[in-house]
Amino acid sequence: MPPRHVQVPAPPGQPAAQPAPALRRRPRQSRAQATSDALLQAFVQLLLERGYAKATIREIAAVAGVSIGTFYEYFGDKQSLAALCIHRRVQALADRLRDAAHGLAGVPRAELAAALVDVQIDAIGADAALWSVFFALERQVSPLAAYRRHYDAYVALWRDAFAQAADPPPAARLDGIARMAHTICYGGVSQALLTLGPSLDFA
């Protein structure tokens, strides 16, 4: 069963934040948050060391320093944990892109587009091994609806950035140009990592 998602309201003027895969137990205290974070970090470590198929819930719990029972307090299964890891990484990149776009308001759109591509390539290239695994794993653990929501949110970021350029595209073409920009950037990086792996020369 695909993991449930919880919608998080977006601040005014920003694209809607994408719903995160639901935890069984919402960490409301610092200790509970630390436990949740430890499970996420343990999963990432084992994902890179052993791969998704070989990393077991028992191992994830052991590396996180918790019992299997504690794992199931937070996550229904390994797929839910993986989906949340991917969601958080994608959202963090979106936040970085949004901040960069805000600082680029008023520059020519060609300069803006090049800068936003650089932001994404720099962020992904700095952790290429993990992104390579996540791009492949996303198709297995995230429902198509969640993937589409993330994709549309990134298109909205491009659209809002282009709208604030010194020479914005015509309004009638803005959506199409934004979608093409994200398609080229995301598609180029993700497919290169999927086919060439983390050895891809980002320079």
C-alpha cells in the first residue's frame, strides 16, 4: 500500500508545499524527533552501503540505535521510510532553489535560468551517490501522484522565477517555458545519474 501523505500549508506567495509521507507517530518532542532523524540517517547509510533490497528493517533499527518496535512506532514499513527520505531531500532542494530565485529577481531571464541550473547541479553533484540511488528508488517507493506533485511544484518555482525576471516571457507562454526549463534540467541530471551513475563529471 502506498504511504499516506499529509498536506502542509505553504506560506503566502509560494507554491504549495508537497505532502510528506505520513509517519505513524508524529515526533512532537526533541527526543522523538531525534529518533525519527536517526532512523532516516541509518536508512541512508545502509542504502549506500548495501542497497535498498538488502537493507533490512532490523539493520536500520540497529544502526539507528533503537529497537524494531520503535521503528514500527514511526514507520509502517521500509517503503514508507524510503519515501520520506526522498521527500525530504527533494523538498530541501526546492527550498534552496526558491531562495536562489528570490535573490535573482530582476535579472535577465537567461542569466536567471543559468544560475538556477547551477544551483541544482551543485546541490546534486555534491551528493551524487545518494541522488543517483534516490532517482532510481523513487520510481519504486513513491506513488505516481506524489511524483507529479513534486514535479509540478518545481515547475511552479521556475514559473515564479521567470515571472520576476527583468525580461519575463509572455504570460501566455510562461507555463510552457517553466515546464520545459524544469524538464531539461531535471531530466538531464536524473537521466545522466541513472545511466552513468555518480561517476558523472558534473563539471
